[in-house]
Amino acid sequence: MLHRILTVFVLATLTSCLPDPPPTPTDGPLDRSTYTGTGTFTFTPTGHLSDRPITVYYHIPDSAHQSSPIALVIHGNARDGEFLRDALKAESNERNAIIIMPNFGNAEYPNNYFLLGNLFDDGENPSTATRNDSTQWTYAIIEQVFSQFRTAIASKDARYDLIGFSAGGQFAHRSPFLRSVRSATELWPLLQAGTPCRPRASSFRTASGSRSAQAVQTFDLPWPHPFTSPSEPPTPIPIPRA
């Protein structure tokens, strides 16, 4: 019950990070033959993690079209993707933003796989000798889920906003820094449960095609959060390519 209360407390923070809708619809309807409305499906990753399927919760607003923005949201340590998806539906409908929320179950993705991304055989005691190959890292799943979902609904939005809540903020934070994230446009790493912030992340793609992101650690920052001011934009941090 306590975690539910804390979750509700931070929903305003999380929803404020959903992408804004395009000013006017410019593209045709989505393909809703596979995914439509509010639903769920099982996704089986390719490669090393193929024996660790995940449940993916999603919501597609009735008015969504091929150019509607897509938000890929990473849950916190409670692994409550369905609850958060449902809590975000109203905001999703208002912003005409599609939500994709992979749920990393405790059985298939214990802390070493979710919180620590399977970077090491034992993430609590990392060493050079026990560092896993990047093909074994959990972060690869994000791009796979997005690619499959986008293709299935015939979306023309080739990019997505990557949003992480609490422990999911750590996951979202590390993902673009540790591997090539080809599709993310904005990074919203909400690292602390209850953090009152709306970080104004910079675009991953600049005119020159380079990528950048703002890594935000907000544990000791006061309210109102300084990043909420448009006149004080955060400094982009380059993302090393894998």
C-alpha cells in the first residue's frame, strides 16, 4: 500500500514527461489489427535473452495516428507496469501520445538483469573478468520492443521518448550511455521516487546527427526544481556510441 501511495504521489511528475502531440495530424490512421486501445502482449527478445520473455503493456489513444509521439516508459523496482500504464492513460489521451511499457518480471529479470542490466555476472561485485559481452545486456530489449511495436502499428514516428521512473530511471539513464540507442529522442531519467521535476531534456539528434542526453540526478535539489525553468536549460552530455 505504501508503494502505491508513493507511486500516485509521483504520477504528476511522470505524466509531465510524456511527449507533446504534434500540432495537427499529418498522417493517416495506424494499423490496429494487432495492437489497439489498451492491451498487453508477450515479447520474446532475440539473442542471449531469448529465454527471458517480458510482458509489454501499452495504450494507443483512439485519436492516435501515424505521426503521434511514442513514449517508452520503464517502471520502477515494484515492476508494476500495468498499474503505471493505467495511471498514464488519461494523460496519454490528452497528449495523443502512445505508451509502451515493458515489464521486467522478478523471475526472469532479477536485480542483476533489471537494475544492473546484466553488465556483469555479479553486478554487486563487478570485475573486468566477469563483464558480460554487450550482446547479453538487458538494455538491448528496449530497441527490440520499439521496433516490433512501431512496425506492427505502422507508425511513421521513427523515434521515441525514453522515460524512466525511480529504478527505471537508472535503467533509462544507463541505456544510451552504455550502448547505441538509435531511436530515442529524449531521455527523462526520474531517478528518485517522489522527485518533483520536469527535466527539459535536449534532443538526442542535433542538426549534425550527433546524439546527446541530459542525465539528471535530483536527490538533493529543491522544489521548484531548477530544471523546470526554460531559461536555465541543462547542458547536454554526449552519449558514447557502442
